[in-house]
Amino acid sequence: MEQRNKYVAEVNLKELIFELVHKLWIIILVGIVAAGVSWVTSYFLITPIYTSSTSVYIINRQSNEKMTLADLQTGTQLTKDYMFIVKSRPVTEQVIYSLNLDMTNQQLADLITVNTPQDTRILEITVKHTDPQMAKLIADFVAKISAERMVGVMNMESVNIVEEGSLPTIPSTPNVILNTVLASLVGVVSAAFAVILVYYFNDFIRTSDDIERYLNISTLGIIPVEESKGNKKVKKEIKKSLDEAAITDWEWEDTDIYEEKG
């Protein structure tokens, strides 16, 4: 019994692979369509976002003569305070006023991301905007105004700008190539999964092997239903000959009637 079940499982797996290969053109077509839709959507419908980053170095020494280990540890511990000042309302208001931006403080703060590498006193300020030049301007002004704000509020020695904002030439989002590839993979996997589901839930008996496998009975004979191309061609020629013969008989019959009347 186990050998029979094992045999059935192997045959089903082979049939499933055959079904996937037979429907491979559908799977590939769905993948191509999904990739095309994703490319059009990413390239034409989604607004590109550009990212510009700048970084500042925070110096906070207790003594003017030298920098101690305590100064380094204090600067690292105050990183969260510095991050809060960068996105604070006085800084965003000053940036909006300087650049004459048509947005609120919260909207500008949402465009700014502040990060710091571990165990450093460097703040990385990142700005995202639909205009690459505006992204660079906002990043530079945020770094400059927040540095002045830190020195005044935190009573620090100085905040130096390590790197000015870069002018982005390629949008950070959307990633057209990545979206296209992912959409193609999702389309192929979804189509293959649909083919597997259709095969799994298809309980119709299609071959004599299915009768023996599922009903445990032997078939005595097979009646062909599908007609080959050769048979179809022969039947068309026979039908054409019969039609011509019928027309000829009708013409002779019509002629005899005419002569009798005459």
C-alpha cells in the first residue's frame, strides 16, 4: 500500500511539473506584464525624491588647553540633545524664513533625518525633497542654523561643518530598476502559484491513467474524441465533393423539368 501511495505521489509531482512547463508561457507573460506596469508606475506616476546629506562635528571641551576623555564621553552622551535641537521649532522657522519656503515647521521637520555614527560626535543631517537643489539648500541651512543654535543653547565651544550638502543627481526613491525586478518576480511567483492551485483543485478525470489511479478500475478501451488535422482535412474534402454532387444533381433535375414543360 505504501509503495502504491509513493508511486502516486511521484506521478502527481511529475504531472505538476509538466503542468508548470505547459503553462510556462502564461507565467512568463504575467511576469513581463507586472514588470511593465511597475516600470511605468515608478517612472511616470511616482514623484522622485532626492536626498542630500551634510555632517557637523561637535566640540565640547571643559578646558581650553586640552581635550580630555570626559569631554569625549560627554559629547557622545549629549548626542540626543543635539538631534532634538536640529529639528526644533526655532531652527525650522529660521530655515523657512531664510529660504522663503511654503511649508510649516512640522512639514520641514518631516523632511529632516538626523543620525549619528556610534561612539562619535558627528551628526549626519539628511534632507529629502522633490527638488535636488532645494534638498541641498535645506541641508546646508539646517546644518548652519542648528550649529549656531547648539553653541548658544548648550554653551559649547563650537560646531564645525565637516561636509556640506551634496547635490543629488539620481533620485533616492523610487528605485525603478529594483521595483521592476521585484514586480517581475512577484508576477512570476503569483502566476506559478495560481497554476498550482488550479491543478490541485482540478478533480476532472482526463486520461485513462486517472481512472485507474482514482477509481481503481481498469479501462477496456478508449474512444477518441479529438480529431487530427489529417482527418479534418479529409472530412472537409468529402463534404466539398458531396456538396458539388448535390448541386450537379439539382441542375440536371431542373433541366429535365424544363424540357418536359417545353
